[in-house]
Amino acid sequence: MGTVEEGPLPYNLWQAENSSNSASDAVLFGGISLLIGVSCRTLLRRTTTIPYTVVLLVIGIALGSLEFGSNYRLGKLGNGIRIWADIDADLLLAVFLPILIFEGAFSMEVHLIKKCMAQMLLLAGPGVLISTGLIGAAVKLAFPYDWNWKTSLLLGAILSATDPVAVVALLKDLGASKKLSTIVEGESMMNDGAAIVVYQLFYRMVLGKSSGWFSVLEYLAEGSLGSVVIGLVFGMASLFWLRFIYNDTLTDFSLALTVSYIAYYTAQEEAEASGILTLVALGMVFAMSKDTHRAGGKQSLHEFWEMVAYIANTLIFILSGVIIAQSIFSIGNFDDDTGRSWGYVFLLYIILQVARTIVVFAFYPALCYFGYGLNWKEAIIIIWSGLRGAVGLALSLSIKGASGDPKYLSAETGAMFVFLTGGSVLLTLIINGSTSQLLLSLFGMDALSESEETMVNYAKNQLLRKAEEFSRICSGSNNPFDWVTVGGYATCIKDVCEDTVWPPCTTNHGYLEIDDMKTMRVCFLKATREAYWSTFNEGRITKSTISVLMESIEEAIDLANQGLHDWNYISTHLKFPGYYKFFSARVCPPWLTRWFVLKKLQDSCHICSAFIHAHRIARQLLLDYTGDNGNAAIVVGESEVEELEARNFLENAKNSMPEIIHQTESRQVTFSMLKSLDECLSDMEKDGILTEKVLLHVHDLLQNDLEKLLRSPPSVRIPKPGDVLSIHPSLGNLSPAIQSDLERSANSMLKTPDCTLYTKGSKMTSVWLIGNGSVRSKRSPFPIHYPVDSTYPRGSILGLYEALVGKPYLCDMVTDSVALCIEIKLESIMSVLSRGNGVEELLWKECIIVVSKLLAPDMFKKFSIQEVRSIVDERSVMNTFSSQEVIETSHHSINFLLSGCLRDQSTGQLIECPAMLPCSILSESIPSACTNITGESSGSYSYSKYRVVTPARIVRIDISAA
């Protein structure tokens, strides 16, 4: 039997058998770093004055100092430290930046980004250039290193950008306001990306490449704009991919993580652009879609990225400390007077703060003007949060790795770059990072407002009431317990408890008292937002709908001091954009037009339904919490006014396109049914009556049904031309053969609002049958200006009169809503007229409906199309007259001249069709009636006589019984 020889453990953390480094040592350093990070997070959890990242940097410097600056080597851990310290700079950025930059951009609020974009661009664009120039000039003039201007500006570019990794981590720890955090975070990300472009420019110039003005501007444009385009392309492609993924958070995470690395590599290596700007654009595209994840998926998504960013932050800040320590102890190889070098580090720190101050206050008027504005306290916080971090270190390491050629960059210059950058990172994080919380407290920017204090007291009183209720329940229990012990742990309500002993007893049963109208509206809007989320999680609204609703809440909160304005934002999104007219044009395939128009109308109906539902819930909650409060009553009244507008939109949509409402209701009922089946399956799972195999099988079937509903919701059934013709009150009476001929020549079109069917004076080519929606006339059929405000709803036949008399179109016809328009060619109408069998008489009678509303809009506007049709059918008589016949009309009837020409016997004026009789033709006037539809005289005429000049067709509508 063999013997076991004793010896050292194969993995001794502190001692190494030889000096060779292995890959496992690098893994060991990573594991120890994460362990240190967990320990620090645990110890600093309740400490807000010392940021977590600052502590990690100090620990990293301590580890690096032990390994590089002392005789106490750290064995295999030290080998791992050396492996990580010698990591390639490009690899360092490629490993950590895609995670950290994407997470930072993804976690930002899109609404705040839009509002603060101008401020961020000012600081990140011109601000970087000014800062680079100031720092480079100061280094050239004040430092004794005999660097040329290009080398000095290269260092200025490295140090001009605030590091997003450090800034984002700091602001998350400090809990700064969202507005300030967005400006600083967004500026630091864009700033850093822009600075890398400037860095690459000066790096090329230092190496002797072209530096003409044109080449400089071209490189800056390609490096910045090209980066954004790459990020947008990758982002839009990813969102398109995610549309085909249902209820699969693992795939969501994997896709986002993969795309961030691929996009960074594409921009940085292939396109020679800024990978950071690409990641910022990519993250913002994903941020716009994060509201479309349901409750569970959204929470998981945030937790995933928070965990990944936490791991990356831990590693990169400890590694930054190690690199700084290495640069500190290696600078002695190039500079005998290290004390002087440290003096220049402190001088450089002062230069950085001065340059940052100049940049911020140079743009201070513009920063105050754009977005939410900026006060001087916030400007100082922005200046003080200009931290430097791992990105600058990585860039300086790149310079060190490329140095060695005295003609361009000497080894001494490369080492000094790392030392100065490392010192700047150290001082900004130690000094600025650790004192930012004190500065926020000094300015009172972390204190609660008066309304927030009121809410805190209200919340405590509610908790006290709950404790009292709990104490009454427990008092009846036979189990012994000590109320003093129980009360000792409820310190959160001690200051509002009226009794000094437990169980508590309170007489405060008041409501939440909010005197500030803005705060009251904000509370209402936040309750509305939660109602939207609940509706979305229930599946009653779609992803595209929830994005608009959430953005409306953010916009309304910004304007809360002026009233409730969430409907104002929503109403702008309910309108069809101008480019939708392209889809209504003949160049676009009908199926594509139908898809876009119906999708827009469906989303609009979903938005209005969710708006009404959420506002009702929010109003009830507001009254429950605030009682019969005067301010609450004002907000409730404002909400009811907005709800009325939403209901009007739905009513108009129902009248114009009832199929949309049917589809919306069908989808909601289908989803509710499937969710109830899912809940039933969950109940059976809890009861344990199904085996795991059976449960998975049924669950997969149910998920397939839900996914099918998501991808292929119930379609809107648009009536076909034959259906519209067959149900029409007049055309439906035609013979099947004639209807079949009309159907073959008919062309169905779905028109958006404000889409022109035809214009006044244009050649008559088609007749338009309105299948759904409504159309309005815009210009008078008469030569002079006269407003014609007539609406022609479903069932109207437009252009039929012009086809019968052979005239050009009398006026402009424009769609008033989404309208299903059936176009029938003029040749088909003429062919139908030639068949006889009363067809011509039927068509003439049908055209009276449009002519009456066109010539007498004030008379017929109060009647619906069905009522006008009934009047024409029951009370009208149509006659034809030969030349030279004399016609006499009375005030008991309305007479329309449909064809031919008459002469007024009393005035001698010539009257051409179309016209309404009796009338008086005066200069600069139009044909007008002397009687209205109720039989009341509007003029002095009782009887009028006309002589027929050319054969005429006149229809008389009897109003004596009206």
C-alpha cells in the first residue's frame, strides 16, 4: 500500500512555489475581489457618507501596495494581482464597459433623458473640447515634462471626461434627485464617449498622422455620429427580435447582454468609432422598451442588470486601485524626486476642478434655459461629481503600452501618463466622492420637502392605526407575550404614538391633508400610473399602449402646477401623423395601408379605454385617502373633464369604425378567459392533484394560446365592397346582376383623417361610397367664398350628382375620420344607367341626399343621414320640365334645381344647376332659401315663378307637415 507524502497544499493563497503566473491565479483574484465587495456592501449598507466604490478603490490600492511596494508578497493572490494589473487596456475596456455603460443607460428614465438631452449634449460636446484645451494648455505651461502641444492635449483628452462608471456608482449610493442624476449620468456617458473620440484624434496626431482641419472635423463627425447610428441600428434590430419572444426573460437577458458586446466591438474595432457612445445609444433604445415588460419580467430585468453591474463595478474599482498602486511604485524608475511628482498630481487635481468649473459656468445660462433648468447648487454638484475612473486609467495604459519610441512617445512619458491619471482618479474619488454626500446635505438637497414630511406623518399614522388594529386582535389571544418587548421593535411609529405604553391607542382617524395643488395632482397621477401597470399586467392593453400612457404621466407630472395635462399628451398621439397620408396614397399597397391604419386606430382605442379605467380608479383612491378635500375635488373635476374627452373619442371611433371596438373587446375577453384558465391551472398545482408531467403539458398548451393571442390578435374584419353595396338602403335594391357589376369595378380604400377624396373643379372620374367613417365638404360649390360645413357619414354616395349631370366635382371632399371608401369608376355608373328599369330614377333620388346637405347645410345639419333619407323618400317629388315652361313654387316646399337652367320671372336673373328654389340671385351672394325646414319664412317670398331656359329636373320636398 502506498504512502502519502506530506507537502504544501496545491492552492496556497499566500505562498507560491515559483514565480510563474497561472490562469487560476487570475481567477483567485477575481473571487477574492468579489468576496471583498460582498463584505464591504454588508458593512456599508446603512452608511451613506462613504460611497461603496471609494472603499473598494482604497482596498485595491492597499492590495497593490502590499504586492508592489513591500516585501510581503501575497503568493498566488499576488500572482493574480500582477496578471490583472498587466491586463491589456483594450481588453479591460471591452470586458467591463459593455456591461457598465449599457446598464447605466438602460436604467435611466427616457422621459428625463429627453428633457435633459440639450444640457447633456452641451457638457459632453463643446464641454469636452473646452476642457481638453484647458487641461492640455495647463499641462504644457505648468508642468516640466517638455511635452509638445499634441502630447499635452492627449493627456487633456484622457482627463477631460468624467468617468461614467465612477459617477453612476456614486450617484446610486448617494440617492441624488432623478433630474440631477440624469444630467450627471448622461453627461458622463456621452462625455466619456466624446472624449475617447478626441483622445483617438490626438493619439493619431502624436503618432504623426494627418492633422489637417478637414481631416480632424471628418474624424470627429464619423467617430461621434457613426457611433450613435451603430447603437441605434443594433437597438432597433434587437427590439424587433424581442417582439417574437413571449414570457421568456432568460432570452431577453441573453440577447441584451450579447448585443451590448457585439455593438461595442463593431463600433470600437470595425468602424473605428466610439464604443461608449454606441453603448449609450443602444442602452437608451432598450430603455424606451423597458416599460413594455410585465411586472415579473421587468423586476427580473432590473435585478439582472443590477447584479451584473455590481459584479463589474466591484472588480473594476479594486483593479483600478491595484493599477494606481502599481503606477505609484513604478514611477520611481523614471523620476528620482517622487515628492515633486506627487506635487504635480495635486496641481493636476486643482486644474481639473478649475477646468470643470469653467466649463459648467460657461454654459450655465444655457443649462438654466434648457430642460428642467439648473440652479447654482445643482451646478456645484455637477462640478464636484466630475470623477475620473477606470476609463481614463485604461486609456493611459494604452499610451503606456504604445510608448517606447522616443520619436513619438517615450517610455517615461507613458509611465507618467499612468501615474498622473492614476493620481487624478485617486484624488477625485477620495476627495470628491467621499464628500459629495456632505455637499448634498449642506445644500439641503437630500432633505424632505414640506409635502413629503406631511406624507411621512400620514404614513406613520396609518401604520399606528394598523398596529392598534393588530393589538386588538392579539389581546384576545391566550398566548402570553410582552407588549413592552413588542413595542420596542416598532420604533418607526414611536414619534406619532400618543401613549407611552403598549398596546397603542390612537384617536387620529383623519385623512391625508395636502394643501399644495401640485402635490395633489402628482399623487393622482402616480395612482393613475399604478392603475396603468395593473391593466397592462392583466393583458388588457398592449406594449405600444403602455409606453404612451407612461410617457403621458411623466409629461403631466412636469406640468402638475398648471393642472392635469396627461390627456393633452395622449390626444396628440391619437392623431394620425402626416406621413400616414402616404399609406392612403395609391402608391402604397392596400393591405399595407389597412394594417398601418387599423393598428394606429386599435392602439388609440386601447389607450382611451385604459385612460378611462385608470382615471376612475385614481379618483376613488384620491378620495379614499384625502376625503372630501377641496383640492382633491378640483383634481377629480379636472379628471372627469379629461375622461369626457376620452369617451368622446371612443364614441367617434365606434361610429366611424365599429369593427375596431368589436376587435378590442374580443381581445380583452380572450385574454381574460386565458388568464382565468391559467389561474385555474395554478390552483390545481397548489392542490397537488396534477402530476408534474401533466402540469407541464397543460401549461405549455396554455402558454402557446397566450403567445398566439400576443402575436396574432383577433383581426379587424373590414367589410368588402359587395357587403357595403348589399346593405346600402338604395343600392341594395338594385338587381343582383347590377350589384355584381358594380362590385367588380369597385375598389376599397381605407383613408386616414384629412385625406382628400377629390377637389373642387377636378375632372369627374369616380363615385365614392362611404362604407365606414365620415367625410366633410371643405369649399363651397359656388364661385364666391362661403363656408360649407356638411358632414357625410356612412352610406353617403359622393360624386354621384356630378356623374349624373356630367359636371366637374362641385367642392372639396376630405375624410373627417378614418373612413372606408368604396371607389366606383364613372364608366360603371354610366353602364348601369343604360340598363333602365328605374335605375336612373333611383340614383337621382339618392343624389338628392348629398345635394340637399351641400346646398342647404344649415337646414339639414340637425338631421342624420337616415332622417334625410326618410324625408326624401316620403316627401319628395321629382319632375322634369321642357324649355319655355313656367314653374311656380311656394313657401310650403323646398325645391332643388338638379339639372338645366331657369330664369327668375321677377328679377330676370339666370339660375343654373345646382340651386335651391325659391332664391334671389344678387351680386356677391349665393343661392339661398327663403324658407327653412320648419316652414318658417326667412324672406318675403310666398310664391316664385321661373321660366325653363333648358330642360330641367327639379325635386320638390314638401315641408308643410314638418
